[in-house]
Amino acid sequence: MFKLRLTIQPRIAHSTRPENDAKDIHRMSDHTFSLFHQAAPPKSGLEGKPPLLLLLHGYGANEDDLFSLAPYLDERFMIVSARAPITLQPASYAWFNLGFTPQGIVVKPEEVEGSRKILHKFIGEIVETYQCDPNAVYLMGFSQGAMMSLSVALIYPGLAAGVVAMSGRLMPQISSKIPDKDALIGLPIFVAHGENDAVIPISQGRDTRAKLSELPVDLTYREYEMGHEISYESLEDIAGWLKDRLDHSSAATIIN
């Protein structure tokens, strides 16, 4: 299973967001939402509705996996970590199944599209229910979750204000499905990949960089000395990048 492997050193600064405060962490499973998820409200913020950070886990993991990153991320975010809709086994889920063949890994396009549509609907649900800023929706995914994050942001232009894709790739069929490339002008995307990734090789990270460079997005691409995981260095860069996006958005709002 391609779960997150977190290698964070103790010296990283924590936010004041409590990691296990039952009053501040909500586990949702009722019929109000399309996906089971965990949510942590912002601890400090901007005036008005908070920005949303939606976390999408990798193949074989669950909503608890990336939610462990919440204490390290900007406390202005409303953080939601979603559980993928396909059950592999207890506590193990996927956005789409993987078929292992002699020719390589194959996927069913209809499963990818189905999860993409569910995520599109789910984002609308959580923006409305948690009263988030619909113009400040950020997607952050690991491995298969990174693939879904890029897919949703590119195929639904204007939905995401920014994307963090960790140890993933851009699925080959996505480029042809983008409805309006001009609508992607300036979309901030941060791609992080491990030089020693044995699950999704660095060559696929570089291929993702090449394909995204053909689009009018604001791409930040970085490679790290790590495997299929999130290192202290990569998380520190990602947290800083997200903070900069919020600071820039806040400054633009004040000017306007």
C-alpha cells in the first residue's frame, strides 16, 4: 500500500493548532457529505471566511494519514482530510484501483472520473457547510491523492486557488480533458518529488514538470533526497509556500 511515510525532524515549528483536541477536530460520516472526512477549524485567521485546505491521501491509506500534517500547516486554514470512496480493505481506501500487469500498472478511467466528480461535489459541500472562502480552496495530495489534486484543479479551472502535489504524477489523459487552458493562467502549483522514489520514479515527477510547464500555470517544482515520503525539508518548503499564497491573497484583498 502506498501510504505516506513521514520523516519530520523534531525541530520543525508547530502551529498552535491542537493535534488531538476533540472540540476542534470533527470526524464526519453522515449523509450531509459525499465523503467521510476529518476537519480541523482555523486557529487564527483573516477577516471573513477562512481559506480551505483539502488533503487527499494516497492508495491504501485513509483520512487519518495526511491529517497528521495539520499541526505543521498554516493555522489560518480550515483543514479537511477526505477518505477516498473505494474500499480496499478495513481502514484502507483508494481513489481508483490499480491493476498490476506484466505491462505495468493499469487503471480504469471511469474510476478516476468517478472520484473526480465526487471530489468536485464534495468541495462544494464543505465550502458551504464550513463557510469557507470559495475563492481560496487549496488542494494538497500525496501519491494517488496528488494525481487527483492535479486532475481536479486542471479539469475544473477556477475551482482551486492552488495545488500541492507530493510524490505523484500528472495522469496522461488529463491534458486532453482541460476545457480552457487560458482559465489556468497563474494557477499556483507546487510539485515535490523524491529523487529516490521507488514507487513513482523521479522520471515521472520530471515528466509532470514538463507537462505542467506547457500550461500557463505558476509552477514550483522541487526534488528532494528522499523516497516515496514527505521529509522535513519538503514539508517545510510546502508549509512556507502555502503561507506565502495566503499572505499574497490577503495583501491583494487589502489593496482592492
